[in-house]
Amino acid sequence: MTDGHLFNNILLGGRGGSNPGQLKVHSEGIMWKKQGGGKAIEVDKADITGVTWMKVPRTHQLGIRIKEGISYKFTGFRDPDVGSLTTFFQSSFGITPEEKQLSVSGHNWGEIDLNGNMLSFMVGPKQAFEISLADVAQTQLQGKNDVSLEFHVDDTLGASEKDSLVEISFHIPNSNTQFVGDENRP
Amino acid sequence: GDSRVGQRNSSDLVAYKGVNDLPPARDLIIHIDSKNEAILLPIQGAMVPFHVAMIKSVSSQQDNNRTCYIRIIFNVPGTPFNPHDANTLKYQNSIFVKEFSFRSKDPRHSSEVVQQIKNLRRQVALRESEKAERAT
């Protein structure tokens, strides 16, 4: 496998914090290996359903969404990497990456976007945060208008994650029409 | 069709103008950026900013195993006694983040976080109410 691109020091983000590793993007798919061994992720190009770029502080984040609704986030790309990888994804995978913007306004109102297993909270056209529903242990309707999502508590989390998210709740006003008739369950 | 034109509300307040204004994420822990009146919360591997003016209250609680729970509650529509926040009227068709709970292993850090958010919130609220007074 001599084709493709190799990137060192790419962080794989997730709820357990992020881990540095090496990402290889080649004509058959992508592969990420944790630095010092251990976790590895391999995705066949046929399983990729979407690719996104997002500018995050100081660097770029690559989002890879795969068939089962799972998505991976890799952070640590330089400006020129974005262009060269975009071209590569187009020519080798036949996928044109979408550009997403990060909301930095700090507002707490917006819309919820559900796509596969991902819940995105959008402030205007920009994304504030994303939650993988695979990490949600249970959802509860509280009162008429509030929905809470409780996350799995993982006691094996590394020391890198000091504060871990255990619960989030959304307030969905009566006047909101997005989730009418869907038992208010995002 | 907003009849409340002229009334200042916290939607005027933004934490950051652009992505590059965010402080670089060092550790994935709750971080307070007093200069920008923002708090940054670690949500699934990313640091997410919220303007402190959106926050209604913050508290922490410790269980028997010295594990702390930090609870951050935001302004949402229908909150009583909340005259400063016209957002909740203006954005009634939106969905609101109401609450985040975090678990923390470090009691000192948790109480610091709570104290810092409270202080910052107080400062911003005071400044905003003074501004509103001057405007009338």
C-alpha cells in the first residue's frame, strides 16, 4: 500500500477523551492506530457514507461517518491537508467532503439534527456539539417539555478525562414543531 | 415580527466571534474563560463554548466515593423570575439545552469551577443590568 496519505499525531476524539495516533488514508479506506499500540480502527471505503471537514481551534477535524450510523472524528490536520485529502476522497472514494462550521457563539438554543446514530445540536447553520447515541444509556421524558439523555458511566476511563458528561437535557417548548408526534424523543 | 425591538437581551452576547478565538483545548476538563465570559465544556471529545449569560445556575454535589457531580442549568423559556432573558421569548421555536451534568473525580476542581462560574455570572449580570439602566 504505497498510495495514499499518512498523518502522524492525529487525535481520535470520543467521549473518553482523545488519543493521539497515526491515520492512514489509502485507496481502499482509512486506518487509524493508537500511538504505542492498542486501539486501531479500520474502515473500508465501501462503508463510508459521509465525510466532513470542520475548522476547530488551531486545526481541522475530519469526520468519517460509516454505514451503521457510527462516526469517527479525527483532529489535527493542517490547512494544506484539507485540500489534498479532499481531492483524494473525491478521486478514490467518490465522496465529496461536506464542510461543517463550529458554532462558537455560546448560545444554548438551536435545533436538533438526527442523522444515524448522531445527534447534532445546531445553532443556526453551525454545529455546537454532537452526541453519539450509542453512548446514551437511557432517555427520559421529564414533565411535558424536557428530554434527558443519560450516558453510560464508564469506570475504565483514562485519567485524561477528568470531567465526564453524565447527563444532558433539552427543553423542547410547546411551540417547537420539530418533534411533534414523535413522542418528543430525540 | 419582533415587538421587543430596542430591548437588549443576551442574544447580543456572543462568546467568540470566530473559531480561532477559542482557547486551544488542553485537557478535556471544564474550563472557564473569564476574558470572553465563556465556559468550555468537554462534550464527547470536543470543547464546547457557552456564554455565561445563558447560564441560570450551577451547583456541585459530592457522593460517598468523593465523586463530584457538577450541574449546569441554562435559561429556558418558561423560567420564572427571569426578566433579563428575552431570548427565551424570541427563540420560542427553538430547542434549548437545559442542563449538563458532569462527573468529576476532583473535588477541588469541581468547587473551583462552580465558584468561578458563579463569580463570572454575577459580574456579567451586574454589567448588563447597569447597561440596561443607563439605556433607559
